[in-house]
Amino acid sequence: MLNDDEVRESWRLVDGGLPLVHVARRLGRSERALRRYAQARKLPSQVRKERIHRTRKDPFEAVWPELAVMLKDAPGLEAKTLFWYLTENQPGEWQEGQLRTLQRRVRDWRALHGPEREVFFKQVHHPGRAGQSDFTRMKKLGITIAGEPFEHMLYHFVLPYSNWEYAEIAFSETFAALSQGIQNAIWAAGGVPEQQRTDNLSAATHDLKKEKGRAFNKSYQRLMDHYGTKPTTNTPGRGHENGDVEKSHDLFKRELNQRLLLRGSRDFATRSEYEDFLRMVSSKRNALRSERFAEDRAHLKPLPVRRIEDFEEKDAKVRGSSTINVLGNVYSVPSRLIGHTVKVRAYAEHLELRYGTKVVERLDRLQGAKRARINYRHLIGWLVRKPGAFADFHYRDELYPQPVFRRAYDLLVERLPAGATLEYLRILKLAAETMECEVAFALELFLEEGELPTSDAVKAIVDPRPEQRPEVHVDEPDPSVYDALLQEAA
């Protein structure tokens, strides 16, 4: 069948003096068909009659009124769900190949009779006006560090006008991670946007129970005031209002995936190597936005003289269990601090404990809530004195620093039930006083040989010092020897 472009070309050639027979040969078309359009001087689309009849019987004609009522009452119903309904109520009447027909019927019904759909209004972005921040999970990319799964997120910052972006590793949506990410991003950009938009994450906002809304918390508002930028959020449940950074999540992760495929491996030797990879991808993407970023940067507000701190500060009293509770998680601390109040600076990835002005401990920060990190070195001295407390200790699983320690304890319980707890605690004390890795190696040796790993046997391998101090006799020096030396020198 001739199309409009072919007919227009035939008209042009005929009007130019070329006989119709030659035109037909050049276009590879029938002379008769070309003559019909040449005489009518109408295009195929103008003479083609719209088909209003069906070429085959509609299999859903009898049941469609019922389905239309169901769609009107529950517009969210999918065609597949309606098809399940039909097959369950009329078994044997329907075949899988008819689903596509029903999907077209439902699609057409929604277009003609369905509910109004939400309209999205394209926005005009202005240079330097806004920055957008958000976190995105990276689990689907399957990143590993030295062969171990690396569970993490990305903090992602975007300037909507130029789409210049910044990304860094994060492990949770905490204020410390948000503060660190925003500051690193705007210092990398070289200026501060007029507005800073986030979604309603708890790191930036808190719930207003009476007003039934959300407001910025003091820490986040202080951060915004320090940089002289106006904080804004999207409407709760309306993630598209933070749309530029949301879309950038998908595009950034898609490019990461492609570059990982080119790289041939998703495993990195160290975290630093992975961070270098992320920076490389970001810089290559940003290089394509240099012209618009220059406009963005020209309109950014100047940076302040210094950064603001990247931590939350909390007071925590050390309980009798030698633990503190910080942001919903429990951490052990040295027992000498029991009864004292310490200041805790909660950074994105670690906690810093201060007594007065001195830093007394640095702990890896737990992500999430209702978790515990118990360091056996803080408690082992007292556990050896009170071995009966071990059996029902609330955080006992934290006192197996490596799987081999748990296996060793189970073997002690099996072969030495009466003294298993004390023997294990002495082994743990040895690990605290020497090197944990050496104790673990010794335990592996005993378990491979099927021998009982008693504390004395492990100590003989790890710390083979004699139990008694050897006697050493040192003769008194003869002063006359020094006199002879002095006389010779004279």
C-alpha cells in the first residue's frame, strides 16, 4: 500500500515533466495506483476510510458490562486480576492467549471512562537557585569488598539547573550522614545554592503531632542557617517533588552498572578503591555538564569561612553494666567510667566518647536501632571474676569475637561441662591481653585436631613464657679495670 510520502514524491516528479510510467518504475510501484492518486490529488491518508467494524467477534462482549462496573467501583484493578476473576468463575471458558485482548479493552476503558490522572508540570530551573539531596540504596548492584558483600547507601546531591552531582558512601539516613554529605557537596561545588531541598527524612525534620505536619529539627535548621540557604521539603508521600535527584539516582546507578560490566568485576580490594571508582564515574558525568555548571556556579552564594561540625552531641550516663545507650543502640565502654556521664559525638560512621576534654574511646557506629556492640575487652576482667554471669548474659553472643570462639566454647561445654565457662573466659582474657588473631589461630589448630582447647593449652601456643622468672646473676664490675683504662688514656 502506498504511503503519503511516496504519493507526494510521485506528484513532484510528474509535475516536473517525468511520465507516470517512469515514475512508477523509479518508485517500484503500480502505475495504476499512482494514477488514481494523481487524478484525485488526495493522499492515501485522506482517502482511507476509518474502519469502525470488528474483524472478529469480541470474546468479552457478554461479560464486559460486569467488568466495567468492577472497574468503575475499583479503578485500580488490573486486567490480569479481572482475567483471574473470569477464569475462576467460568472455568474452561477462557484461554491464556485472550489476556492481551482484555488488557487492550481495559486500556481503552481507562482512556475514555477512567478517573482523572495526576498531571505533572515541567519546571523551569534557574542557575544557582536550588540543590537537592537524597539517599539511595545500592544493594542491587552487588558490590563486594575483598569478596565480602558491601551493604551501603549513597548520599546523592544534584544542582537541578546543570545536573551537576556529588555522591558519597553512606550507611544510614542519619543527621550526621546528611550533614557530612551536604557540606562535602557544596564545598566540592564551590558555592551554596539559595535553597536546599530534601524529602521528609527524620534527619532533617520531625513530626508535629498537634499541627499534623513536619518541621525542620534544630540541628538541620542550624546547618542551613550556617550556610545561609533556605531549607525546603517535598510534600509527604510526593517523592516526585524531589524529582531531579530521584531521577539522577536511576541514571547514576545505571551508568555504574554499565561501567562495572566493562570492568568485569564488582569486587574491590578495599573501600578506598571503590570510592575512587565512584569519584571517577561522577567526574566523567559532570564533565559533560561543564557549560551549564559554570552558569550554576556563577550564581551560587559564597561559602562561609569554615564548615560546621558533622556530628550530633549527646550526653550519656554509663550504667552499671558498663554500657551506654546512644540513639537507640547499646555500646560497651571501659568499666572505669561506670557512674560517670560522658559526651558522645555521633559522626556518620563512628562515635567519639569524651570525658571532659579528653577522648576516652572511639567506637564504630551501629546503623539502625535496637542493636548492641559489646567489646569483650571492656568486660572480661570482671567476667573472669564472676563466671556465673556468662550463661544468661543478655549480650552473650557479642562475646564470641569470631566464629571459631563459639565453636571452641561449644566443644568445651560438650567435653568439660563443669568448667567450660571459666575455661572459655580465660581464653577470652588471653585474647584481650595478647592478640585476638593469634588466639583464634591456636583455637583452629585444636579444633582441626579434635583436641580440647583449654586455656593453658592455648596459652602455651600464644604466650609460651615461663611461669617463673629465671634467676639472673650479674657479677659486680672490678673498678681497677677502669683505673687502668684511665691511666692508659693519660
